[in-house]
Amino acid sequence: MQASDLILLGLYPTALCAAIGTDLAFRKIPNLVVGSILVGFVALSFLMPLPDLSLRLLVAAAVTGLGFSLFAENVIGAGDAKLAGVLMLWLDPLQVPLFIAASGAIGAFLTLAARAERSGLNDGLGLLACKHSLPYGVALAGAGLMLLPFSSLLHGG
């Protein structure tokens, strides 16, 4: 197994699962998790050719800027903004609309699940009902995991 495979199939999914777990449990996405995703991408960019690297960087910068604008307006958390930006590096630029749709769908499901928990319709674990905010990092990381099998990164850049 090559180092790029370890990053793609080991570090990236593990870090996204950690983001989901910490966001559900604490409503925080640790900088260590976001940083490991970023460092993994930097390492990957040295291990394999990325002809669309400049476009990935541009999209990531734009999403990070938008994310911090939303954070400044108290719409999303800082961890969500950082996670969204770093995930753009891993996505093919053409996957961005699919990412938005997938994270929106997961977010809608989270909203419905939270409403069900709060109203007593669902005897869940209480991970959604106990807080006033939604763990939107779950939707972002979930969409990142969903799109990984279709990424050009898995198919040689």
C-alpha cells in the first residue's frame, strides 16, 4: 500500500469521523482534526499529481472566506467554517455542487431528527436535543465521506 493510499483511505475518513463524533458530543471540531485534514492534503499533493491544484486552492479560499463571514454573523461555528474550507481541497472542483446538495440534505435530516428529539417523538441518544445549535460539521463531514469514492484523488489524480 502506498503512502497516498494511507492518507486517502486512512487519515481522511478517520479525521472526518472524528469531526462527526466531536461535533455531536461537544459541538466543537478540534483544530487538530482540521489541521490533520489539511496536512494530509499537503502531503498528498507532494505524492501525486494534481493538475487542478490551483482551482482547488481557489475554491477552498473562497469557501473559507464565506465560512468566516457566516461565523462573524453567528450563523455557523468557526470549526464548521474551517472544516468546509479544508474539505474543498479534497473535492474535485466539479463535486462542489454535489457537496452542497449532500451537506444540505444531511443538514435537513439533522434538523428533522433534532425536532423529533425535542418534541419527544424519538427516544434517541439526546445528542441533538440537548443543545440549541445543530452540529453542522456532521453534515459537512458526512458529505465529504459520501463523495470520496467518486473523487479523482482515488483514481490517480
